Amino acid sequence: MERSTRVSVFESDKPSEIQLIKSKLDDAQITNAVENNYLTFTTTPTATSLKVMVDLQDEKKAFDIIDAYLQQSENQ
């Protein structure tokens, strides 16, 4: 059984932004998953950070897609 290493390629506390990134990766046929982590110390106990995780071999392609999205949203 092959074990895959997953890495975080995007983090946000905004579910709508996470969903948008997730759908862009889905469109590019990059397998991804969202992980939910509680933030600690300086934040409220209810604040959570969402992470989009991809397989290590898809990391560069995922970053290219995310960078293009971030540049596009900055220019609007």
C-alpha cells in the first residue's frame, strides 16, 4: 500500500475562501481535503483555522493555481 504525504497549501479562517480554493483545485483534478484546526493562545477559543491539504506530488501545481487566484483577486 502506497502511503501519500499530505501538505498544507492554503490556510484561512474564512470558509467561503477555503471552498473557492478547494473548487479550483477540484477543477484541476488535484485531490484535496480540508482540515480544521483550533487556533491557540492569542485568539478566541472558538476561532478555527481551515487548511487545504494536497498530496506532496501535487504541491507545486496547487501553489500555481492558488497564486493565480490570489493575484487575480488582488487586481480586482
